[in-house]
Amino acid sequence: KGICILGKKRMKFEENFMVYVPKGTEHNFINIGKTRLKLFTIYSPANHPPGTVHKTKAEAMKKEKD
């Protein structure tokens, strides 16, 4: 279970949900469940180098600035 934030819109999601994030939309996914949250993302065209993994939002934000 989680909460998805797309711009100013918030919505809940759960297992096997798909969320479309339009290009340029600020977004975040927050785990509110009791187990680990696993996200699968598909970009087209690719936006990150192959093998990129961010374990936290803070890490992703720092890499974005670099």
C-alpha cells in the first residue's frame, strides 16, 4: 500500500496498481504498508543511466543536483 503524489494530487495505491506520471510532473511514492514497497518504472526515452538505483528520496535529489 502506498500514497502517490503527482503535482498537487494525492491518491492511494496498492499491489498491482499502475500509475502514469506525465512528463515533467513532480512526483513521489510513499510506502504506508507493513511490507517493503517495490516499484517498477518505465521511462521513454530513458532518463537515467543504465543501472541507476536510488534507495532514498534524499539520495535521488542529491544525484539530480549533481
